[in-house]
Amino acid sequence: MKDIRNIQLRILGFIALLITPVVVIVSCVIYNFPFPSNISLTATMPNTVSPILPFCLGMLAIFSISYGLIHNYNLAERLLLFIMGIGFTLVAIQPCYSQYITTEYVGVLHLTPSMSHLVHNIGALMGFSSMIVWVLFFFTKSDKPKYKQTREKRMRNFIYVISSLISTAFLLFSLFKYHTSSVLITEFIILTFCGIAILIKGGLFLEDMKSFTFDKKLVKT
């Protein structure tokens, strides 16, 4: 069961790391679109790069909810993962405001572009903030006091805390600079730091060193 959990965490981590580079390469290099102001804008580029972001967000939503239901028995963490899944689902099904949108109603919920933009942003805030809180408060938990924790566990916790604080700072920045191209950079930084933390939680890096014990043998002389 632990191996399955770690595989699931690693998938979550790699998706978070790869979303931004993939959509930027496909939109700017392959299709020659202007550099997007944010990741979500690429989901509104019709019949080109548009399926990538909803596909990745759908996977994040499914993995986060299933991880909470299957591998977790902490009610608070399970609720947080459910909120994260709902947030990423809203981002996936309702696009942000975009110059590429020409229809009167958009998204699964059949909303006006302005209302869809609001729902999209609420979902993004839910998803990003839940992921950051997850890393900061639940990845750092341990059933052992700090002085009994391994060196690797203390290093992991340090990375979790730093990643969460940096992600929080850039999330707050993006709330005030949403219509500038720098927002894509802030989203990339948040997803990168959270993705690395999730990969570490999934056992890809900094696992505890295995200790070997030897049975004492009595030697007859």
C-alpha cells in the first residue's frame, strides 16, 4: 500500500512540475502564440494547446481526492485534499477571461466569460492554497518528537517549510498582479516548489537511511 501511495504522490509531483513548461513550449514554440500572461490562458487557445491544462488539472483533482480517500485517515487532511480537488476541478471546467474566447457562454457550467473568470480564480485559489497548506502542515507531521527524528526527516521538514513559505509569498503576489505576464512565472514557481515537496514526500529524494542490525552470535571456544 505504501508503494502505491508513493507512486501516486510522484505522479502528483511530476504533473505539478511539468504543467508550465509543457503548455509554454506547445503554445509559444509549436503554435507561435504570444507568451501567455498566465497558465490558464493557454486553456482558451482553441484546437491547439487548450486540452493540456484541463487534462493535467483533471489528473491533479482525481489523484488528490483519491489519495485522501484511500491513503489517509486524518479527517482534516482528507477534507483539505477534497477542497484541493474541487478547486482544480473548477479551474479545469471553467476558463479564465481571454481574448481567445468569442462565445457568449463558456465552460461546463454555461457561464458568461466574466462569471467563468471569477469561478476559475476561486478554484485556483482553493487549489493552490490547499496544496501549500497540505505541504506545510501535513508533510511536516511526525509521530516522533523532533529530537528523535532522523536527519533526513529534519531536512525534509526544512524543505517543506521553505517551499510553503516561498509558494505563499508568490501566491499573494499573483493576487495583485494577475494581468501581467509575471503571473505565469509566479505560478511556475509555486507549482515547482510544491511539486518538489510532493516528490520528496513520495520517497523520490531524502528517504531515511536504512539501518542494519546484526544478530549477536555466541561463539563457543
